[in-house]
Amino acid sequence: MAELTAFHFRPGTSLLHTLDVRFKILSFVLISISSFKAYPSALSVLTLVIFYAILISCLPFKSILKELRYFFVLLVFIFIVRAMFTSASPVVDFKESAVAWQGIYDGALICWRLLIVVLFGLIFVSTTRPSDIRTAVEWFLMPFPFIPGKRVATMMSLIMRFVPLILDQARETIDAQRSRGVENRKNPVYRLIKLIIPLMIRTFKKADKLAVAMEARCYSEKRTNKALLSAKSDWITLFGVICLSILLSIIDT
Amino acid sequence: MNTNHSIQLRKTAYASLFAALTAAGAYLSIPIGPVPIVLQNLFIFLAGLLLGSRMGLASVGVYLLAGACGFPVFAGGTGGIGRLLGPTGGYLFGYLPAVYIIGLITEKTGRHAAFDVIAMCCGSVVIYACGLSWLKLLTGMTLAKTLIVGMYPFILGDALKIAAAIPIAKALRPIMRIKD
Amino acid sequence: MNIIEVTNLSHRFSDGTIGIEGITLSIQEGEFVVIAGRNGSGKTTFLRHLNGLLLPDTGAVRLGGVSVSRDIPRARQMVGMVFQDADSQIVGETVFDDVAFGPENLCLNECEVKRRVIKSLEVVDLIDIADQRPHLLSGGEKRRLAVAGILAMEPRILVFDEPFSDLDYPGVRQLLHQTLLLHKAGHTILIATHDLEKVIAHADRLLIISDGKVVMDNAPEMIIKDVEAFGVREPCASRLGMEIESWLN
């Protein structure tokens, strides 16, 4: 399960790989916000931008699409729900089909937006080292004195460490219980309890061990500060993205 | 191991672990009838019950922040600010006040099972309030339809999860206690 | 020169059970020591005193003349500890990040961190997969990654707790090979295990711990016939009256 997520860093040397991560995050947020209320004209522009980004980032896109197949299932589900539950436009007589047409349009629009946002996220994560993302988060949190940025950054890397451990553990527990016939028990509460308690006990022990191992490696919140350097190309990119966002909001009105 | 520093470190590890469980909960499901029960909000309940209000809040806050930064912690193995702003983003934001309220109630009432149930019901109400109002705002559906899409199919599952959370919390509290 | 000096070390857990009791010994720089004993005999408790993960109730541990409890960060930097469960020792999202974790905690500058990470990954032969995610590694690779994470802190003493558990035959050989290279390079090596078979051929010294006390302490060939009384199996070759051969041959 854990191996299937397409969202992970893929090393490379393209322009997108070398941009300053702070600028990438800002651009990513801006584009996400503008695609969030976009209509077909703006969405077409964004789709072109995505194709361009994929082209220059040299990512193995075929394999990524394959790994995203679960997401496509989610998209289809959202589409069906939307298509079925949108209010009919009152002008048309054929009630049944009117519901369908308006719904299909709405559903397609929402799926298109979601797809674009997810693809941008994918490109961002694929071209950015996780440790750089953490460094940037620390940097963005600096103005908030009451939030311990270093601890937040450490927690983020621990989360990404724990998720595959938990999923592997869950698979092992589920298999062990299935081989002892748990599927004959129909009571869902019973099965939930029997899955979660051993899973959590095991993962808590792992967390304990991890804390000790971190201590043995001198963990403290006073640690090497990573330098973030911005270049001209970063500012140009950010400027480009801002122009693009403004353009997109104009197209739609 | 008895220093403040290592207690702090262990708390950090536990809070991260719950955030990771919440993320993993989006992939874990138990098939019951036609709709599989996704375990994500069960871990939100447990974070409130076991970590308490402050650490629970930190755990969920970092979970959302990690998701906003693009780490794949949301359902379907995706991440990104787009998911937080998308139609289901309200539920995710709702986790934040929900975990705090659950933690607060269980702390104030001495971790009694009956109050834990109340705490989790309050938490669910908060999650739905956030989730449904955002869903309604974004999609412009009528309230009745929003409820049909965004709440009714999940209520049974939530009741089961609350029922399961009580014995789970009871079994785990002694293990989780941060030893001096 | 004695790099580790332990005097009258005792530790009691908070529930009252005795972890270790009255341990006195010294270890010379560059020694290769195997510490054996049955599960729960106190091996791990003893090792955790060497870098201040546990602090003594009575007695003291000195590293190069300085007490561990007086300067814990120094002890942790000097004693690199590889734990039994490699999976829960790995912190970073990539191999590179994980090895960098230790040096970053020492507040070294970025160039130095990078230099140390690359050097350590070269030693354990993982440099080609520096950008890989750790949970995709094999068991042997994970263990070597744990070793690299320790080496990047440039310790003088390397402590392994059950390093060969869960490893397949090639994994054992590779780890053993690298451990011996590190020993040759001048590191002091301590290995705790309940299974002497894989490692005893290379040890200078064998310590047997039982019920929290050191009950035997001598060159392996002197005491290997008597270890079974303390819950440690005598290696097969020794039982058959032959010389113990290295796993690398």
C-alpha cells in the first residue's frame, strides 16, 4: 500500500528541481487558489501550464499516472455523486435528463479542478526534497514566536516515517487475523477493536524506540540551520505565477 | 531517560504518531455492508482521548500543515492546499476544533467512559458542522441534499467507531502514560 | 589506554527490579568485545549507560576519563549505538536525510554535514541509493543505514545491540565485514548478543552477563566451553572440538 503513493521526491536537475523551495510553495499556493474557483477557459490555460511544467521537469509521467489510479477512482466517485445530486435547471421540461446534463457539467468542472490541483501538488512534491520543504516550513513559521518551528519540522518528518510503518504493521495484523478466521465475526465493532489495539500497541512501542534512538543521536531543537538562497530565476518565476493568477481571474469574469 | 528533555521528545514522537495514524487511516478500511468504514476520524477521536487537548491539537495541526505542504497524507494518497480548499476540506479543518474539544471534555471529566462518549459525539458534531457548511458553500447544494451526500451515509460508521473507541482508549491509556 | 571505565555500576528500574548490579570493568581503546547473556540478563541496560540513555543509581561510567553523567552530549557523540530494531531507528525521509540527522543535531555547518554523510554512506556502501526512501530498503540495507547514521557523528566507540537478528546470510556477512573494517580503522567495538556463532571468531574478549552481573570476563577461547551455564549456546564448531571459523570464510 505504502509503495503505491505517487507523491514522493524524484531526484533530478531540471529548473523546477533547482528553484528555491519557498518560492515554489508560494507559487503552488497561488495556483491552487486560482484553480479552485476557475471555469473552463481558465482551466484550459492551467492545463497547458501543467503540460509545460511536466515537459521541463522530466518526470516519468506514465508511471506516475499509473500510480495515481486510486485517485482516479476517487474522481469518478465525486463525478457520479455530483452528477446525481445537482439541482435541475428549471427551464428544461425533461426533468430526468435536465438533472443529468447540469450535473454532468458541474461534476466534470469539479473533477477538472481537483485533477489540476492534485497534478500541481504532484509536480511540486516530485521535484522538491522533503527536507527542503521542512526547512521552508520552519522559515514560514519564524514570524510566529509561539509555534516551535524546529519541532514542527521534526514532527513532519516523523509523520512521513511512521505512515509506511503503520501500513505495513496493519497489513501484517490483518493477515494474521484473517488466517485465524476473523472474517467469520460479523460484528464490526469487535473487528475494529481487534485491529486497532494491537496495531496501536505495536506502533507505540516503535515510537518509544524511535524516541530513544533519536536521543542516542543527540537530538535537540538546537540544530544545524539550513540556508535557503533565492536567485533571480526564483523571483522571475514567482512574478510569472502572480501574473498568471491575475490573468486567470480576469479570464473568468 | 528521566529528564524533561526526553519526556518532551517522547511527547513529540507520540503526537507525530497520531498524525501518522490519521494519515494512514485514510487508507485503512474495514468492509461492512456496502460502504467500507474508513478509519480516519476514529484516530481523531483517539488522539483527543489519549493525547488530550493540547497535544491533540498539535498533532492535528501538524497533520494539516504537512498536508497543505503537499505531503501525501490525505485520502487517495494526495496532499496539497487544494485538498484543504476543496469540497471535503471542511471536514479536515473540523478535525482541529474537534480534537481539542474531545481532549478538553475527557480531561475535565476524569476520563470516564460515559463522558468520553459525549466528548466524541460533540467532536463529531463539530466535524460535520465544519464539513457540511463548507460543502454547502462550495457546491451550492440545498441543505437537505448536502446532508444526504455529506452526512447520512457516514452516521452509522461513526456510531460504530465511537463504540469501538471506548475500549481501545481504555486498553491504551496505561501504555501511553508518559513514564517519569 | 582505557577508553571505557566502569566502576561499581548499578541500576534499578522505577518498578524496583534490578537491571544491573555492581559491574566493574574497563575496556581498552581498539578492543573488540562481545557481551553475551540470555534475554533480560541486563546487556541492553548496561549498554544504555555508556551513552547516558540511562543514568546509574550508584557507580560511574567514564569515557576517556570523563564521567558520562557530567557531559551527556559528549558521551552520545563518542559512543555510537546501533539498536536491535533498525526500522525504528531511522528518522529521515530519505537515506541521505537520515544520516544527516545526527550531524545536524551537533549543529555542524551544512558543508561539514554533507561531507560526513557522504563519507559514512561510502563506508557502508549505500552511496548509490542516497535519495531512496528508507522503508523501501532491505533488512540488511536498513541495518547498514543505521550504522551510517552513527558513523556520521564520528564516534570512537561503536555499540551494537543484537546486530545480526533478522538478517539473512549475505546480510550477516556484509555487516560483519564492515564491522571488521571499522575495527581495523581503530574503532572500539562492543557487540551484545545471545548468539555467539556469527561473531565470536573475531572477538578479543568475551563478557558474560547474567542476572545483571558480569559473571565471566576473559579471552573467548578460555571460557567458551563454560558459557552454556548462563544461557548462551556454545558455538557448534567448539562443541565438536574444532576451531571456530569466521563467517566470512
